[in-house]
Amino acid sequence: MYAYVKSIRFQDVPCPYASEALRNDARAILNCMEEKHAGTKFTVFKSMERIRPALDEVVKKDGFRECVECGEPASSGLCRTCELLRQIG
């Protein structure tokens, strides 16, 4: 809600592979921390905003793109998850 109100760009379409992603564990940890210590998510967000310029430089230097299938970061046209799914599909 904060990102929406402040017009901060965010991904609002869920990844089709989200149920298998490591970020589910990170989300659960953050939700638990937020429940015990209000403001944890905001603090993490503000920290990321402070280091965003350095992250943007890494992305430019390393040539990351968005996966054409799921929109997640990828070094080529497809992320590794989508590549593997195509191989087994």
C-alpha cells in the first residue's frame, strides 16, 4: 500500500513460479519480524532505496534484463528457471 500511495514502481503481477521461490521464505521472515517489530519492512525498504544507485550500476555493468516469460531478472532472454522448465516441458 505504501508503494502505491507514494507512486513507487513495484511488480503487481505475481510470478507464475512464486510458490516455489526462495522469496517465500524471505517474505515469511519479514512478515514475522514486522509482527514482532513494527516498521521492519519500512526500514528494509528505506535501506534498499539508499543502495539503489549502486545496484543500478551493477545491473548496467552486468547487462541484466527481464525474462520474456516471467519478467524476473535474467542475464539472457530467459531466466534460468524458465530455461529449465522449457527443457523438461
